Amino acid sequence: IRKCSIGIHKFSYDPSRKNGKIIFGIDYGYRDLSVIVVANKIDDMYRIIDVAEWNRTKYENIQDWIEAYAMRYRPDYVFVDLNPKGESQRTVDRLRMKGIMTEAVDLAKELGTLQVRMKTLFEKEKILVPEEFQPLLNELRLYTWDKRKGDDRVTALMLSLRDIEDNKQSTDIYYKVARTRRRPLVLF
């Protein structure tokens, strides 16, 4: 982590001169923080360009806050924590209406994969985290792989580092072949 942050200062970003992909990772918190991590993926490097925090005890205007950030950065992908389901679905619906690829991620199923991916990217020094994001860096240094409390920034970071297919186009068609299974006829 230290190699990926020492001497790195906040990156400037101009949406009109977009370079690479912009990816949001959003983790909701009710009593804890709600966090957006904004990553800029250029080739195989991830530059963290913003970490925004919302500290409210209710979700009153969180959707407006998320949408404001989305309009500011114009992300290519947004990955949100599936829980709480109501808020994540509102975010998905609202941002998709704006034409932004948005997906709710079930961390109960994908947490291990996201953790391994983040660890690998740090080991290969493929993530640049500016020193200005000290709360995120502190949380990374204290992160334990099995706890789920006080890791809001790290969870949002993991979501922003989620693997994307750079060449995926909306015109691609995917087929799933299913085998039908015959059940025996039971007479009563």
C-alpha cells in the first residue's frame, strides 16, 4: 500500500478530456459512512481520483448526492453494494435512466473475489492512491479480511476495482443453454 501512495498527489480530472474508464464503487452505511470511490482505469492501472463520504443517519437525500457525483464524473460503470436492497435498486434505476451502466453487487457472494483482486492489484502496484485520501489509506492499513465493520472506504474501493470487460459492447448477445430435466410422473 505504501508503494502505491507515497509521493502520489491528487490527480486532476476533466470530464471533457476523458481518458480511460471511470468506475464508481458505492458502499452504503446507515450508522456508518456511505462512500463513493472514483477510480480512473487507464490501460491496466487504476488511479483513485476521488473519495466522497456521506455521513447521515438516514438516507434522506443520498440519491441526489450520488446523482450529483455521477453527473460530475460521468462514470462508465457504477458498482453498488446490494444491501440495503431498496437504496441500491433506486441507485441502479436512477443512474440507468441517465444512461450509466450500473450494477448492484452481492458482497455476500463476491467479497472473496473482490478482496483477492484488490490484494493482487496492490501487490502488482496497479493502484495509485493519492496521499490526500488519508482516511482510505488508514482503513486499508487496518483492514482485516474477515470483519465487516469500519471498512466502508475499503469496500467502496473494492467495488471500484471490480473487473470490467473493456471491449464489451451493448450489442453483444449471450446465450445460455439449459437442459430440461424430466421428472417422473407421480400418480396419487
